[in-house]
Amino acid sequence: MILLETIAVAFAMFSALPVPQPVWNEKNMRFALCAFPLIGIVIGLLCAGWAWIAAQLGFLALLRGAGYCMIPILVTGGIHLDGYADTSDALSSYGPPEKKQEILKDPHCGAFAVIRLLVYGIAYLALGTEFVASARSLLCLGCLFVLSRTLSGIALTLFPLAKNTGLAHTFASAADKRRVRIALLVLAGVTAVLLLIAGRLTGLLMLVAAVLVFCRYRVIAVREFGGVSGDLAGWFLQKAELWMLAVLVFCTLVEKLLCYS
């Protein structure tokens, strides 16, 4: 029962999927971050299903790309994009950490948030349009969504927090940090192995991209904000997924060129 409640807490918070709404307590939140990557598995399976439907119905590249672009947003309800937008606004202010924290709290959407969201959406749609579905590439895509959430959970148990309030603090403080970190590190290792098996050099480069974004995340969080927060976690997740997808698509295009040459 606690296991199901733990999964329900993670899905209720980090997805828009209809799940039972358990009352949050110490027991079902203790390992909720461990269930966070399960949402990535759901997104990966839905993308695989969309690829099959697109192939059966002969969808053109733009429609296929739109599906890959929309599925993560529909599953998550845009919660991570919201954090990406708020953090983009704060970073664009070039103010001290205190000023950036105030911007994160502001419910209004600034001009820089809109601009960054538009650029992000165009980039993601373009990459989705160029994505070539195969058993290998779809497995890499699914690992991408799992790894980004695994690393996000690790950061909440490892990096300093910017404040003593908010959802990031709620989940981090309720977690059994040591055990959650170990579990997520093991899952990250398993996901990395799957990426290497499925993608080989492509998988390795995707891992490099994820690690680089993760390191950049810590630097930005600590230097610019004084620590991580829920908005910053969303910013990292969206950046990690975009860069890993970019590497996946770029490597696929290079392989295609080498085959034709």
C-alpha cells in the first residue's frame, strides 16, 4: 500500500495523469523521488506508441514531430516548462540572488520567459521533426526521459537548497536522502548502461551531454540563486532533455550521411 501511495504522490505532483490523490505524509513521501523517473518511462512508452501510429497512418515529419513535442507537456501538465520559464526570467535579470529569488516568486510571466519558451518550443519541434523512430532510437529516447528525472532527483538530495519553503524543500526534506540518493544513482547507472547498449557512441554522447548540463545546473543554482528550487529543477530537466535529444538527432543524421556517402 505504501509503495502504491508513494508512486501516486510522485505522479500527482509531477504529472497531469489521473491518479488517486493520497494524503501526503512522512511514509509515502520518504521515497517519492525514487518514483519520479517512472513518469519518464510513461512518456517514453507514449512516444513509442505515437511512433507506431505515425508509421501506420503515414504521418508527415511535421505532424510526427509535433507529437513528440506535445507528449511530454501533456503528461507533465507543463510543470517543468513553468520552472524553465521562471528561471529564464530570473537569469535574464542579471541581478543578485535575492533579486532572482523575487522573480521566481512572481506569478507573472515576463518577456524573457516568453522569448525563451518560444525558442525552446521551436528547437524541440525541429528536433522532433528530424527524429527517426527505430527500436534503437526509441529506447534512447525513453532513457532520456528517465535519466533527466533521475538526475533531477539526485540533485535535490545532493545540492544545497535555496530556501526552506516550496515544493523542492518539501520533497527534499521528507526524503530519506541517503537511501534515495543510492537508489537513484543505481537507476542512473542502469539507464546509462541501456543507453550505451542501445546507442553505443550516440548513447555515450547523450550521457556526456546530460552530465555537462547537470554540472552546469549546480554552478548556476549555487552561484546565481544560492541553491536549487522547484523552478530550477524544472529548468534543468528541460535543458537536459533538449540537449540529449539534440545529440540523439544529430548523431542519427551523421550516421545517415555516412551511409549515403
